[in-house]
Amino acid sequence: MANAAMERREDAAAERSRARRMAWWHEARFGMFVHWGLYAQLGRHEWVMNRERIPVTEYERLSDTWKPKERPMREWARLARDSGMKYLVMTTKHHEGFCLWDTAQTDYNAAKRGPARDLVREYVDACREFGLRIGFYYSLMDWHHPDGARCAKDPKARRRFLDFTQGCVRELMSNYGTIDILWYDVAWPLKTPERWESARMNAMVRRLQPGIIINNRSLLPEDFGTPEERIAAEEGRAWEACMTFNGSWGYFPSAPDSDWHSSRAVIEMLQKVTAGGGNLLLNIGPSPDGSVPRQAYQRLAPVGRWLARHGEAVYGKVDRAYDSLDWLVHGSWTLKGKTAYYWTGRWVGSEIVIGGLQTKVRSVASLDTGREVSFTQTKDRLVMTGLPDRSPDRIAGIAVLKIEFAGPPRQVLGPGCVVI
Ligand code: GLC
């Protein structure tokens, strides 16, 4: 009995600490994922070593030929900031096993091979310079380490590989000042958190970085879920959808322009994550020298301009719109307490009607024109009038109406036309 009560108290304390640690992250909403490693030189996806069965000794040569230009991370960070992103997550080591920082765990690292610099240090400096929060991606799976596969069967190899893994993580958590996010990936070939010693490893991480946020890919739930290439709200917990820009995480110059998400599609992603109370981590795969592909620039610049005008519908503490508001034919919602934002990507004309609202509307304003909007509310019809004939959003054709309610809004439509 006493134990159960103690556990409940510990759980409640852990929840409070989590809420404190994650407040900034929930409000930030939008981050940049960066996949950069030796694979950029081949330009055929970050899984190229595995998918083309490139022998380790042949692939290793890429570590000597890699010569990034000077401090490309400043370009990423500037682009992230100008696009309305608030944090970055960079691959410190991807599945290929090449460490981008100056590590004592292996010579297969950026300081000792081709780049001859600590690329993680440069990344951290760039994030700080541009006022962005800092995330480290770390792949548990390792195709280069001699024990990376055999650790599954050989206990001695497993011990060595865990020591290597924990050594890498310890360095990353010790040598670069405050780190905001630890983003693990692919827990192959060990199948359980016990085999990975994840609880112990993450306890070490939290001792070194008490404010850090950890994702769920060390096979423990930790702080947030990571739906990949889909935007799906997770119930009862924090989540972040990670999305490629063009179908590949790593640099892939032969992807046709049409494979890249449009600015409008990125803004629609932001609507979906915000409506579900989640975050969006949108990826870029820089070229071998570290340049951001032009397609990313072209698409992100308008997103930044769009967010400069409509940001209040995205950033900050939100409520899940799905829980109280329904779907409509010309747009969708995001929600903050008594304020709902109606994002309309299909502007139907000078009069826009929303059915089913059960809560009294106090005011309507257009985030695009900055003006009040006239409206009448009769029974469950909200009729907004005197609007422009064409969408007032010239950036992506997604305009936002801000609707203030007398209380938390509720909308009831349902399939029938008569409310019974
Ligand atoms: C997958 C892929 C990996 C990528 C990651 C990002 O797990 O294996 O290449 O880094 O998704 O979420």
C-alpha cells in the first residue's frame, strides 16, 4: 500500500517535471530536422550503404573525401529562423556509424577524417547564434561498428557495443553545453529496452542534462512520440511528426522538383499538427558541402512570410481542436481556449458560413487584413459577410479567420440535417 502511494507520488512529480521541461517545445511547434553525413556525397538517400550493399571498407573511403565548406550550419540556422522554426535536430551519427563530433570512442569521426573539424560544435554554435533550441539525433543502429550487428548474439560484443553507445551519448551530453532534445533512432538489432540498457542510459542523460526532452526511440516511451511521414495525433501524450521534404532524409539531388512538398502543403501540415496538439519536424538534407538545396529555400521562404502574419494560429499553448470542433468543406480549425482559428484554403467568396457552432461568438477578425469581420449568428449558423471575393492570402491561398467565443467552443454537425 505504502509503496503504491509512493509510486503515485513519484509519477505525479515526474509528470510535473515533464510539463515544465516541455513547455517551450509545445509552444515552439515547428522545428528543422537535418540529415547530414557521408551519404550526402553519394546523393542517393541515407540508407544507400545498406540498400546498395556497399562493403564497409569501400564506404569508409567517403570519410576521407568529405570536405564540407566553412560553417554551413549558419545557413541552416538562418533559414530555420526565417522560416518560423524554433529548434533544430541534427544527425550526430546516422546508421552509417560516422560520428560528426570529435569523439574518443572511435576514429571514424569528423575531427579525425576528411572534414578535420568538430561538426557538432559548429552546429551547436550556429543554433545559439540564431537563437534556436538544439537537438541531437543519434542512431543506436550502427552499420560500421564491428559489434553493431553481432551484439545481438554475442554477449561480449553486446557489452562492448553498449559501452561504445553510452560513451558516445555521454560525450554528446557533456561537451556542448545545454542540449534541449535527444532524438534516438532505430534500436536494431537489440529488441528490448533492457537489452539496450535504455533506462540506465537515459537516467545518465538526465543527470547530465536535467532539462532535456527525449524521444521514444530507445524503446522507452520517455517524453514524446515520433510518427514518421504521417501526421497522426497520439492520444494522451506529446508527439512530433517528422516529415521528409522530398521523400528522402539524406541529400537526393535527382528527386524531381514535384516530389518536394509545396509551401502550401507545409502550411497544411502545420494546421494538422497544431489541431492535434503536436509538433512538426520538417527535414532538409544538405549537399555534401553543407548547402541547403534550392528547393527547400524556395518553399520555406513563403512559409516564413506566412507564419509572420498567421503565427498566432500556430505557436503557443493550444488545445486539441479535434476534441470539440468538426470538419468543414472549406477549411479547418486550430484552437486556443475560447479562441478558434479557422484556416480556409478554399476561399468561397465574400460570405463564408460555418454551421453547427453551439457557443456564442463574440467577434471575428481576419488575420490577413487585420480587420474585424461582420457576422450574424442565428441558431447554429455563423454567417460572416463583407469579406473579399478572393482569398486575402497571396502567399499560399490559406487565409485565417480568428473567432472569439464566449466560452470554449463546441461544434455539433453530425451526418443528419436535423439536430435531434
Ligand atoms: C527512419 C530511417 C532513418 C531516418 C529516420 C527519421 O527511421 O531509418 O533513415 O533518419 O527514419 O525519422
